[in-house]
Amino acid sequence: MRAVPLTEVSVGDRIRLEVDGREYEGILMPRHRFGGKDIITLKLDNGYNIGIRVIKGKKAVLVKRGVEDERSVKAPKVDHKKPRISIIGTGGTIASFVEYTTGAVHPVETAAEVLYLNPDIADRCNPGVSILLNKLSEDMVPKDWVKIAEAVTAELNSGVEGVIIAHGTDTMGYTAAALSFLLDRVPKPVVIVGSQRSSDRPSSDAHLNLLAAIELVKANVSGVLVVMHEGMDDGRCSVHLGTRVRKMHTSRRDAFRSMNSPPVGWVDPLRKCVELKGLPEKQDGNATRIGDMEPRVALLYVNPALTEDDLLHAASKKGIVLAGTGLGHVNSELIPVIGDIVRQGVPVVMTSQCLYGTVNSHVYSNGRKLLEAGVIPCGDMLPETALVKLMWALTLGEDIRESMTTDMVGELGSRRVV
């Protein structure tokens, strides 16, 4: 090892750098196009990226030149005595890496790459990693939810302690809700996790969120859950019920919130502490799946410009979810056409775009008229959860009104707590 000017090291090299009396060692990452010219980024051995300001002419110790196939070479060994956890990659920011020669961020394609990006996964469990999909979450479609549910069922029935699904954040709430309904019996935890910041950024939350998911799977709990950062710092992560979670910010690390219900738990991944409340414990027996997804369902947000033509166009679908104003309202002039649509056999369900609170069709006259028209009120269910549930319920061959108004996996609350 020798000290060389930073101008002589390349992206992918392992270097050691002393700045202000502190020593840092890691892989030199590509320079972010929005970063300052005096900032370099290192990927540390714990998986975090750190940005370091350096002065011109600074030297670093060159520990090792980068290797083209370093990701697979450095995959950690697996200890088969540790709890076996399945990690299913579906794409998204959390399942990505920086390709050193170009600096571009790409989805991982092999299990070895996942383990390279997060080397201390193998310190906490015996991970079985598979790449099921390589999709941005905005590209997910209902048939992908079914595919994920089938893969999760197979993994749970293979004897693992639980399943972690690495997923993009934009439509994570939809997938979480879909799995909550498609998985009829979930004897062990199914944890969906993502990241708001990509792995090439010093503020990436991918690593900590994934460690939190591992600790949650190891806990004595079952069900479909989402775990993401609770705050902006690297403290706790919140645990959300799959039918209650929503992305509430485009980019903040604490973007995810439980709606109309508090989080069902917290995880401190660095201290390996898990706090849960009101969740079923792990059970014996196999996981089972029920139903399918009918994609021909519309979600319409009620607004002053909504017209009869908009509703009639949606009536070509198999079902309609309305995100009404306030307590679940629409323009009174639209109620007759809604009644016609219901009489044609197309179920219309009502949620509120307010998100917090519940639909109540008995307070105002328009609400009572909607009930008379046959609209199905869905209480405090989130619009996207109602959309997914209606897609699922339409494949069961059962009474839609009864299915939509019956709480099955925590999607409907009997009272408001927030």
C-alpha cells in the first residue's frame, strides 16, 4: 500500500483517507453530477456511502485497485446455522448498484450483487436471494402482484423464517395491499422494504431499511408489513400494516406513514431492537393464496371538472372506486348517472380523498342519495387500498358489497384513532 494523489485513483479503487484527524476506508464511488468538485464519495464496509470534502493535492492510501467483477468476488460467506430468510428482488431504488465504469445506477441482476451491496446481511441471517422482477415500481401492473404472491407463498412453504420483498417506493402501497388480500394465510412475516435515496448517494437509506426488514422477519410476528425510515436520521424504522401505508413525500427518507392508524411497530436496526403491538405471532403450517386480480377497475378522484362522460367512460370497466370529497361526496348532478351505472351491474365504491377520517354517507343529503343509488361506502379505507381490494374481490365470485364492507386484513377501522 502506498500514498498517492487522489488524481491517480480510479472509481472502484479501495482507498484510505485521513481528514481532520479521522480515517475513512472504502470504495471510491463515481462523482455525483450535482456534487461539488471538492467532494468525493466512499462506500464504507458497512454499506453506507459517505461524502468527504478534500483539499486540492490531498493524498490517499491506495489499498487495492478495483476489480471488474468485484461484486461477485466479495460476496460474503453464508452461515447455514443462522435463520433462513428469503429476499425477493423486484427492482426499484433499493435493489440497485453503481456501475463503476460509467457511474450509472442499475438494478441488481444476481444474488451475489445483493450480498455485495449489503455485506452484513450474512452477519444477521442466512439469506436466500432471488431476483423475481427488475421493474421500476411505476411499471408494476396487477399481474405482477399475483406473480409476487405466488413466489412468496412458495418461499414461505419452503421453511424460511419469513420473506423480504425489495420494492420501489412509488407503488409500494399498492403492492402491500395486494399481497395482504392475495395471501389468504400468512403464518410468517412478509416484509416489503424500499429506499428513497439510491445507493450512489451518501444519504442512501437502502442499507438501514434492509437491516430493519431482517430484524423484523426474525421477530415473532406474522402478516404483510412495510418497514421504512421513521425520521430523517439513521434511528428507528417504522412498521406499517400493508393495507394502511402511504407514501406521503416524493423524496424524504421518512415519506411513509400509516393512515388512520398508528404504526404497528418500530425497529432499531443498529441495536437490533424490535417493538411491535397488536400483531399476530408466527404460526405453524403453510401459507395459502386466494383469488386473483381483475385489472379492469377505475379509480376516479372527484373534482369540480368531473363530468358524466368521465363516469360513463369508467363504466366500461368491471368496477369503479370514487375518491370523493370530504365525507364521500360527488356533485349532486352526477348522482343519477352513478345510479344508472350501478343498475348496469358495475359496482361503485366510495372512499375519501381526505385520507384521514372516514366516509359517512348519513350526514348530508347527497351522501344519503348516493346510498340510495347503490354506492358502497368504504369507511376509512385508503382509495388505493379500495382499488386493490375491489380488483381482488371481483375474482372471488362473492357478494361485492359484503366483501368491500367487511374488514379482512385491517383495511377498515371501526373507529378513528388519528
